[in-house]
Amino acid sequence: MTMIFATLLVALGLFVAVAYDRLWAQHVDRFLCSWLIALTAWPVIVIYAVAPALWSSADAAGAIFAVLLYGPAAAISVAAALHAVATHDFRIDGSAAVLALLMVYACAAMIVDGSGRIVNLLMSMALLMGFVFRYRSFELDDVARSARIALVATTAILLVSVLFNSSRVVGACRIDKCTDLGAVLTSPFAGNGNLAGITITALLPFAVYRVAMWRVLAAVAGVVLIGLLAGSRTAFGGIAVAGVLGVLLAVPSITSRVRNLMLGLALVASAVYSLFPLYIGYTNADYSLRGYLWNQALREIPDQWFFGHNPAFWVESGASLLFKANYSPHNGWLEILLSVGVWGVVLIVLAAVVKVVQTTDGTTRAYLLAYFSTILALSSLEAVYVPYFLGIAPFAALLPYFLYHHRSPRSLPPVRSHEVPTESQMELR
């Protein structure tokens, strides 16, 4: 208990040092910060602090637990979408629209198959809406500040929860999740600390933008400590990628050519690593019994290889009853292929490519690629990038969409009657 508390306290101190800004109240975008925290930090706070203090289990909490978990982010997203439409000055984010198309297909597949988890899908749609209909810009600097505040808020609440409710949120480490701390973060609502480790790791690529090198190293150290506390091996693959790329991007003397080369290599390496269940040998018991789950998924995928079974197939087929907390095949690519097939893989990759192409600023694109590389590394042992259903980390597919440069038709200079509109003006009109 003392080691766990001390670890959290040190991590909190590191994150505060990284986020410290005497004029933060003037610089932070309050709407963006509230939305980002509701999507990333709040579910962790609910699972590891609020819910354990109120209920004995998810069954005891009932439907209110799901509403409490994702309701705030969904409400902000819907409000943002409605405000965008009401302004008559909105644009549709093409990349997010591709994911919306995938959601429509997923919904149709679940209805046809008689799935009872349509509410889960509707909540996912609500979370996405605000990223499809846009009316204002969110710059990388604003997202970075909000990510740093989310790190501080999450760690501070975890510290309070461990201090006052340690019997519910600190447990003996499993043999496959044991660290030098001797105990790990847990929760009756999650089974382990994996979600906390994944969330903190995913925030790291954006949190280290535009800070001094010592702050980058402090942020990485803080995330490593949370990863140890969570006992999350999944997180450490992402931490390695995000940490190395964060340091690389903070080097002022690096040229754009070298930067782009390193980012390209990291993206390819992370993609290859995320696919390792397809090309290495393993037994059913390997990787905390993930070997069994991967083999089960590989047997099911060929039956519906192009369109997939449906997003709820794994849980509703009964395969999830074999092991506790078995909510997916525990690999990003196997999850997508099983749920929405090759068709879904194509749409998800297309959406990511469109997002990168749409991002014209070189620095913003660099940090976006660092984020995608981190998510690919995390996807090796967990299905984190699930934009068509509420998976373990719904924010993972949505976080990059906070980066958005709004091009309003009203902001364009008027075209005189004798002038021919430029190609860009015609496009925006």
C-alpha cells in the first residue's frame, strides 16, 4: 500500500511539473479540455474511484454505470454536433464520416443478427457525432494542454481513491501481472488496471508537444510509473513507442526529412508488431491465455471474412464465457476482422489515411503519426482501436479527431464578379 501510494504521488508530481503554466487559465480551451477529459480521464476515474466507492459491482450499479461512464462525453459530443449544425457554418470531417459509415454498417449487421446490444452502438454513435459535424478549430497546442491536464486529473483522483478506498482498488498482483511494487491497481468494474495504463499511455504522444526536453522525460517517467502500478504489459509497448518518438520530436536540431523518416519507420514497425499473433508461434496458455483467444478468433474469421460477423458477436456467441473479462480477442486486427471483416479494415485504414492527409501542418501531422504508432503498439495485446462499438477504450479512435482545422466558407475573401474562383474557393463553396 505504501509503495502504491508513493508511486502515484511521484507520478502526480511529475505530471504537475510537465503541465505547470502560470497562465494556464488564460491559455487552456475550456470546452476542448472538458470534452477531452470527459472522453479519456473520466471513465478511468469512474472505474477506479467513483464506482468502487458507490457500488459493489457493475451488476449492482445497473444501467446507471454505463451512463455515468460515457454519458458526459456523449452529451458534449452531441451538443457540439447540434451547435455545429445550428451555426449553418459547419463542415463535415471526411475522415470521421468514414467511421460513421462503418458504424451504420455495424448497426445494420447487429439488427439483422438480432443483437441485444444496440444501445452500446448508439452510445458509440453519440460519442462520434461531435467529430463528424465541425464548426471550429482545435489546434495541437490546445489538445496538448488538455492532455496534460487530463494526466494530472486522472492521477490525482487515483491517488485519492487509493488513499481512502485501497481495499477496493489495490489488489495482489497476478503471476502474469506482477511488478516490483508487489501489488497492482484494480477495480471490481475492470478486473485489473489495464484501462488506466492504456489511457495514460495514449495521452502521452500529445501531452509532450511543445514542452522542454526535461518535461518530455518527466512525462514519460510518470507514464512508466502508472504502467507499473497498472501491471499492464500492453501499456509498455505503447510507452516505448510514445516515449522514443516524444523525445525525437522534442530535439530542436532534427530536420523534417529525418523526422519524417523516423516516424515512417516507427509506424511500420508498430504495425508489424501489432500483427505478431499472425506470424509467431504460441500456445493457448501464452500471453495470459491470449493464445487461446487468438486461436478462437482465427477459427471464426474465415466464416465471414469480408463483412465480419458483427461487433457484438464475440460477446454474444458465448466465447466470452470461457475466461473472466474476455470481452474481445485481445488483438486489434483480429477484433476488427472478426467484427466487421476486411471491409471494416479497409474503412478504418482509409479513415486514418484521410485524417493524416487532411492534416496539412507538418508538426501536427508528426504528432498525429506518433499517436497512431502508439495505438498500433497497444493493439498487439488489446483491441483498443474500435471505432464502431464501445470497446475497452472508446477514446482511442476519437482522440486524434480533436485535431481539426476549420475552414469556414465565410472566412474566404469574396470573389469579384469579373474573377474566376480559385480551385480551393470552388471546393469550399
